[in-house]
Amino acid sequence: MSNHLALPRTDRTAHPPRYLLHPLRPVARWIIRRRYRVVVHHAERVPATGPVVLAANHAGVIDGPLLAIFAPRPVHALTKAEMFQGRLGGFLLRSGQVPLDRFRTDAAAVRSCLRVLRDGGVVGIFPEGRRGSGELERFHRGTAYFALAAGAPVVPVSMFGTREPGGSSGSLPRRGATLHLVVGRPVDVPHQPWPRTREQVGELSRSLWEHMRAELDLARRETGGILPGPLPLGDLEPDPATGVRAPRTDPPPPTTSSTPQSTAIPPTPGSTAHTDGHQAARHEPGAP
């Protein structure tokens, strides 16, 4: 597996707990299928071994549990830190989910996910960040960063039916609804050693964004699935507006800057694992 001494180091980072994640998946599937018809398409596209980043669209509150429970392999999903409170928080931790502070540089979350990938496991991430229409209208950089840092393929997952049209952010689908999880074609990403640059991560993010949107359209045609549209007014959660921008349709303005086009990413106040997961290395001894 990847070297845990590579930056950011993960040799002193514990692997997220697994003792509830593995044995509870069959039980959880049985419980969920008593309420919903869940259909997983093209599960064979997820590599059977080795590190994998599963990247999914995000429309409903049930998306995270579905990804962790119905993916072909156990998934350690990045989950907003606000969910880790009370009994639910304890359950999420014991089932191997990774808390993420979306508004600060969360080095612990970055290293936890890299530990999973370097141990040959699967990390789940929602590149859109917050819940929304599920149309992949925004794309944070974390997916590309983890893939480059671990040399892991990115496998898109398109979800349909996880929120009713017009439903609120925390609403569940109606009983008996059909939920589709469509596994897309993987994108192989070679390992990129430190230092990874903002340009490298941004370029790969835009490429992955384009690929995931294409896979979403293919999945929509294959299943007839319908996404719920925008959330009701006032129901959109705060989320850092720090993802990559859509490709320009006109030439960029000329620049006179003498800054090199490829530079190591400097510390950025307020960046997160969604945006510049590289910042974790800044917390390691010996990091540049």
C-alpha cells in the first residue's frame, strides 16, 4: 500500500473504526429495503481491491447512509461534523464515518481519509458539499486531492430518488419509493507525490466534474431517474464557496503576473478538505 510516511504523514493516524461498519451492512440493507426499493446498477465497476474514492451527487439526507450501506465495499464517508452529536454521533464514529469541519482546515479528517486509502480502503465524498439539487452544479477539490495523494481511482455514483421534488433538506423519500444508485465508469488517477499544486488539483477537479456530469446524464437516461430540483427557499445550508469554477467559455484576460504557473499550494486561511486537503501536510513535522 502507499507509504504512510509520505506527506501528509498517516503513520500516527488511527484507521477509523470498522467494527460496526462491516457487520451492520447486511442488517441495515434489510431494514432499508423494508421501506424502499433500492437498486444498485453496475456494482462491478467498483474495483474489488485497493484504494477507491467514491464520489456521489448529493440531494438528500439519506445519501450518506445509502452510499455506506449499499456500495459494493464498506465506505468511510466524509460527514459534516454537525452530525456527530449524541447517540447518532457515537454510532457514526463507531461505524467508521469521518467527521469533517467544513469551515476550517480539518487536517484530522484529511489524514483519516488518507489512512483509509493507503490501507487499501474506500472513501466516500460528496463533491457538491452541501445537499442541493443533485445536478452537480458545484464541485469542491477534495475528490481530486485524495485521488492524487493516494493514487486512487475515482468512481462516480449517481443517486436518484433520495429526496422528493420540493422536499426539504432533511426530508425522506415516501415509503415504497425506488432509489437508484448508479455506479459510473472509474477514472484512474496516478499518484502525485508532495508537493501537489493548486493547478494540478484544479485541473483534475474540472476533469472529474465534467466526467461525473456526463455519467449523471447517462444514469438518468438508463434509469429514468428524476432529481428533485432546488431546495425550498431558505433551506440551503451554509457551505464554503471555494470549489473550482466551471470552465470558461471565453478566453481569460491577459495577465502580467510573473508568478510561475505551477507552484506548491500555500497555506490558505479557511480552506477545508473539500477545497485544499493539501493543508494537512502543513501540520506534519518536516513539511515545507
